[in-house]
Amino acid sequence: MITAMETETDIHQLMQEIVRVTGIIKVNYPVLYASLYETPVFVSYEDEELEEEEFQDYLEFLNTQLAIHRIAYGKRWK
């Protein structure tokens, strides 16, 4: 059974990774960064409508956009 604390920890880790990837995009790919719909993303822990899956989906979206951009323009990122 997953506890509320574990879920909050998972969401916190996902948010940290979203911030990290967004930072990479901002510094290395300004054109891509400008095209993101939410720049930056602000989410409140009090918003009970957001689920862990939504954070995972957004992180996957960011990583996919970054991969596509890298393929199209050939720039590597750290």
C-alpha cells in the first residue's frame, strides 16, 4: 500500500526533475523553451486535482520535445 507521504515524495521528485529538464531547455534550447505552453510550471500541493500521473506525463512531454529538438538540430545536452 502506498502512503500519502510516499505519493508526495514521488510528486516532489517528479517536480524536481521537471524543473531540471526545463532549466536545461531554457539554457540550451531557447527556441524550444519559448514554445513550451507552460513556462515555467507552477503547481500547488494544495491542488488536489493533479495526480502523480499528470506530472509523469508532463515530464515525458518535456523529454520527448527535447529529444525531437536534439534530432532536428543535432545539439547534445548534459
